[in-house]
Amino acid sequence: MAKKLEGRLGPYKTASATGDGVKTANQVLADYYRCPPNLLQFLPAAQSVKRRGFFLLGQNTFCYGRLSHTDAPGNPEGKLDDALEHVKVEAPGIRLPFDANEIIENLRRERYSSHFREEGSVFNAILRKLYYMLRPFASVSVRRHFQKIHLRNWDTVRFPAWPVDFTVDRIHQKLLALTLWAQGLEKMPFIWFWPNNFRCCAIMTHDVEELAGRDFSPQLMDLDESFGFHSSFQIVPENRYPVPKSYLNSIVSRGFEVNVHDLKHDGRLFADHEEFLRRANRINNYAKEYGAQGFRSGILYRNADWYDVFEFSYDMSIPNVAHLDPQHGGCCTVMPYFIGKIVELPLTCTQDYTLFNILGDYSIELWKKQIACVQANHGLISVIVHPDYILEPKPQSTYKALLNHLAELRVHGNIWTPLPREVAAWWRARSKMNLTFEHGEWRVQGEGCERACVGYASVAGKEVTYSLAR
């Protein structure tokens, strides 16, 4: 390894955007892995004026963006062009037939799913408004009936992949494999994803929707603590229930976290941009009042391109795959990432309401499957369990089984189980750390580096595998 890197071990320079704010493929990879960008050999992408659409990057890895050589179709069905066949290895480096930053941002910000919001948008907006007008008077069984109609055929959606989608992570791995292959390198050093040699991370979150859920919060904290967990509670500031300071203090004083959950939880936060700006200002004020660092929108409605007005450290509103959510899409990654200055902590496990009321499943088998997938990819296991939906013994029993499963993984799987704010703080600190090559080995530098460790990415067959330095 050292011989093959000889001559490329100059000073590490933190990746940054080009003058026009567009990142190169080198910078995209350096941001994800925190690897030395001077070891990456991608040339500027070929210019394209083609139509934006879907294509492949190898088998079963969907991309959405523009190709330099052809127009891409507007949906992922049917035969798609494989961009790998058009990658060129030239004397100075690798030239891609697409802009790597564009396709990553299109997936993370769900721009590929805009047609879901646009098709029948006026009619859908009327239905949504009517639904939320009637919601307070409708029982769970009635709501479940209409939700099942809306979500029919969810299991036939080709992309994103159910039950967990790793498209963004696979794209990074494929790009890294290309640069390793082109340079004849055996492995690439990078700053490991999690602190203190943890192999994975898991967070528990609770969205408090109704008065009954608010009043059940103390018992829920007791339950979490009995398994050694502390979690975050997302609070609706207006219309749903009173939020006295004593309630907020009762959460924080026990080592749990308070976040803001929408404004009114009425499905209207992202319906109109001007109204969104008015509501976002009030949401930011509540964040200051509550001492909240995080946010989650009601019903996971979202538009990442509007997030620049939020004054939060992090957000938790974007699912990994959203086949069973009112707003389809998904960010297609199991890793935290930045949306501007905000750290996004994607939701990678199915919501409890969906599991119990849409799928009719009171086991933890789906959760275990999703957790195992995320764990195998060293990602973020993120779970929502509403206090409102575990008031009865049956769902409580399911939740206890989930906590027990995560507690066992914490011991035997080397999983980190912090508060969400701690994950966001780590990801922000990691983004500012650098790797340097000193005295024949790689070292991490930067604030908080004492918790960081060096990892290595290598290619085994057709897959990228990770290992930790000793």
C-alpha cells in the first residue's frame, strides 16, 4: 500500500466546491468518506444539455440526472442505459458521463420523485385538506381504510428498493472502486463513519401527536431507560395539546431530548411556499424556546430544497424509502448527510403506525430485517415509535421486543446508541476532520479526532468492503 501511494502523500486539503458552487466527483467522494482528495483521480464531468432522467450505474443501481451522450427516460421502468459502459479512463484520470454531485443530490433531496408531487397536485391538495379537516373526528380504523387505498400497489414500485435502499451508498462505492482500479491501489484510507470504533449507530425517536401520547411520555421514558436507552421526543407546538415548560423539563431533566415536530401537524407545512416561510419562522422561534436542535415534519411531508430557512442543527424528516408514506420517494441512503448547513438523519426503519395499522404486523420481523441490512452497511438505524400508538399492551409488547433486540445488538454488534443530537454533532465534527500521512501511517486531525479512527475501503470481487485500522 505504502509503495503504491508513494508520490501521492502530499498535504491533505479539505474538499471544497468549485468557484461556481458545484462539487467535482473527487469532492463528492472526499465528503462521504473523508478520504484524501489528492488520492482521487476523477476529471471534470463531460458537459451535458440532455434531458434529466433515470439510468443505471451497473446492475440495479439507479441514478437520476443527465447523461452526456443521450437523453434519459423520465421513469425507472423498462430498459435503462448503463452509464458504466460510457466511463472513460484517460491518461490523467477518469471521466464520467454524468455529474456525480448532481445525481447524488437528486437522490438525497428526492428530486427524482417530483412527479409524485406534481401529478394531480391540485386534486391531491384538496383531498389532503379535506382529510385533515375530518381527521379529528375519524377513528384509527376509518383513517386506516383511506390510507390503504392511497398506498395500494406500494409493493410494485421498482425504485427505491424495499425494505431498505442503498443506492446513494452504492454509487459512492462504485466511484471509489473505479478510482482504486484506475490507479492500481489495493485500498483507500478514510475516516471511519462512527466514533470510538463503533460499527453502526442506532437512534430511537418518539413523535408526540395527541394529548394521550403526551401524557404517556413519562411511562415511555421509563420503558426506554429499562433497556438502557435515551431517546428524543418531537413535540407539536400548536393546536394539538398544551406544552407547558414543566413537560419539556420533565424530558430534558432525565437525559432525553426535546425537538420540534412540525407546527400544527395538519399536513400543510409544505403545501405553499409563502405559507411555509411564515410557518418556518414560527417553528424556528419554538426551537429557541424549547432549546431544540432537531426537527421533524408532520407525516414526513418534506421538500429538502426549502430547508435553507430552518435554523436547526439537524432534521429527521426524510425516509430512506417511502413506499408506505403519504409522500412517496426516499433519500436512498443509510448515512447522515448535509442539506446545506443542516445534517439530515434519514429514517431507515418503518414507522410503528405503518407496521401496526397498514401492514397489520405486530412482530418485529420487518424491523429486524431492516436493522440487519443497515447494520451490514455500517449505517444509521433510525426508528420512530409514537407514544400515541403503544398505549395498549399488544403494541407495547412489540416495542419491548424491539428495545430488547437493539440492546442485544448494542452489546454483541458494537452499535452506538446516542441521542440524535449527538449523531448530528459527530457528523458535523467528522466533516471537518482531515487525514494526514505521518511516520508511515494515516492519522486523523481536527477537533474531536481522539474519538475518530481510520478505516480502509478495498475491492473484493465486485464489492467494496470496509475494515478498521488496528
